[in-house]
Amino acid sequence: MNREKTDGKREKLHILQVHNYYTIPGGEDQVVKSEGELLREHGHKVWLYERKNKELSRMSGRKKLCLPFTTVFSLKTYREVKRLIREQKIDLVHVHNTLPLISPSVFYAAFASGVPAVMSVHNFRLLCPGALFYREGRICEECVEKGLYRSIKYGCYRGSRLQTLLCAASIKLHRMAGTYQRIYFICLTEFNKKKLLRLKGICPERIFVKANFAEAGGETVFPKQREDYFFYGGRLEEEKGIKVLMKAFLGLEDEKLVICGEGSLTDWCGDYTKKHAMKNVTLKGAVSGEEVKKLMSRAKGVIIPSLWYEGFPMIMAEAYSVRTPVIGSDVGNVGQLIKEHGGGWTFETGNAEALAEAVKICNREQESIPVTEGGMSKGDWSKEGNYKRLIQIYRRCIADVRKAQKKRAAGNEIKNVADEF
């Protein structure tokens, strides 16, 4: 472990973050950025090993042909990460996403270097190649119940059976190799931990629970001072419940809705508002994080109409950080977190009429809602609490690996002595 002490008490760590960025920015990207900044603020040194899916469009034909193999194990990743660990004296490797360019070879670079590998589980990909437990408008867990081949049948990854085959093959091969049994996991909720434990061979002691956080910011806006609109921020995709949201506000002509984000349903949303002459809906497209926070802080409520479980709804943490109530579907993490932390209402998932009714309730009860930080003030939902939990996990993993190394070294010593006799 790196020996420098900058606070006179505890050793500061050298952390390597690893992340494969998707083409469309998402919550995972923000988590990588926020956690990196948080660690640096406390004196730790942080490096980022990154790849971006935009690289795929610039790849040569030869490299694209090799992609099925490098998705399973990338020698480039293995060598580069191993070199980084050695040169920067890395204490721990924290992985966020490996698909498709980085690959699980990053874990083997950590194993070979004698440092712990920790993975934040942002979705359900280790159990479902589609990552969402969602198919054809409904929750689907067939890959857990009947095997990964079910995903290939349906083409769950990007709607392609070939790409799904590659993804499923990588998951299956690394299950067989015992890769996932040797790493540590950070699940974002207890709900996610229960799902991950359905993966055979995973040790419960290697799974930690730590929520994401969003920095508090923006002005405190009391109910009477809030502007006359509700807010949605996120990808415009079917599983996010964007169609349910639009249908709900079709019947809420007196309520305004501001939507920020882009996705495969961007054009659909535009066409829908034009077709139904919905003057109460404003589509802003992609906006900056600061603009999102400003819009959320002034809204009467943030709506999360997701149809899938959600890995961890960052928009909820961001809403709590500016003290805005949340209206969310009652499925998976969204419903569970609202029930656990308060600060909002749930409605029947996929039911536009139920969502419309929840909006009316929120509107009526605006002045009775206490302007507090909700879940953000509790435990690791707060910035400082999140840091303490993260470092606690890091130090536990480092201690475990060092203990195992000492045990192996002692075993080898005994074996050598026995061999001499």
C-alpha cells in the first residue's frame, strides 16, 4: 500500500477508477466524476482509465473483427492497467463499467498486481445481458430463472442477437472462470444486493451497500415560491416511462411539464406534443447539469415514471439535494427509496391515470411538504457520509487482500520448509 500520510493519521490512497463510457451520457458517468472529485478533496490520488464507445465508429475492420474476443478479454486493457498499477503504486482498482471495450480483463490486471478490484453495480448486467430486467414493456427475469440463452433468443442487448450472444458469452465465461467470485461489489441499494445474490457463487461478505450522492446546491425554494411546472430529467426511452408521462400530462392541461434529455424517443415526444397540441409540455433537449439543478429546485415536483427497477435513480438524489419532492413509480428502487426516505409519492407503475392523480395530490399538498433534504441528510446519501462509507469499503477490501497475501506467504514458507526435509 502507498505509504504517504497527508493528514498525519490515516494513509492516503492511490485509487484507479475504470470506466467504459456509453455513447449517450448517463448517471454512471456522473458517479465516476463525483466520486473522483470527492476522493481528491480528501487528499487521495485518483487516476482514471477510460474508454469511450465513440471509438467504435473509428475502429478499423480488423479491430472490429476482434471485438468479440476483446469484449471477453482485452490484452490492451490488461497490459495498460497493470502498468498503471505498477507505475502509480495503485492501492485499489474501482471499476464502474467494462462493456464492451475495457472487458473483465481489468480484474485480472488487479489480481496479478496483488490489489483488490471493486466493482460498482450500476445495473443488472451480470444477471441480464440487457442490464435492465426489462423486455417488451414489462419486467423480465428469465435469464436468472432459465439461463442466459433466453436473452439471445430475444436479442436483449441493443436489439441484436449477435451482440447479445457476445455479451452473454462474456458473462458466462467469466462466471465459469470464477472471476466474479474474486472481486468485491458495491451495490447501490439493498434491493440491488438481493438481486446480485442470485448470482451463484457470490460471497455475501464481498458485497457492500453504498448509495450514490448528489452535491447539495442551488437555492432553497419554498413551496409558495416554486414555479408552476413539474420536471422530468433523463433519457427519453421506453423503459424510463416517458410514454406514460406524456399520456398523463395529456389529461393534465392545467399542469405544466418541463422535460430535459434525449434518447431514441426524442422524435416521438416531439411528434406526440404536436399531434395533441400539448402547449403544457416543454421539451428542452440536453441541458447542462447546472441548468437541470436550477430547473429541479424551482419545480413543484420531479417525476420518475420508470418501468424498470432502476439501478439507482440519480435524479432522485439530485431532487433531494435541492429539496424537491419526488413522484415515482412503485417498482424496484424508485418505489422502495421513496417509501424508505419519504419526500414524495408513488403511483402504480405504467398507469398514466395513477400518475396524473399523484401529480394532482402533489399540487394540492405543496404547502404541507416540509422543505428538507429528505434522504440526502441520512447516512451515505450525504456527501460526507458517502465519503466515509466509500473509504470504509476501500480499507476493508485492502485489508482482506493483504491478509490473504500473508496467509499464502505463510503457507508457502511452511511448504518450503517441508520440502527441505
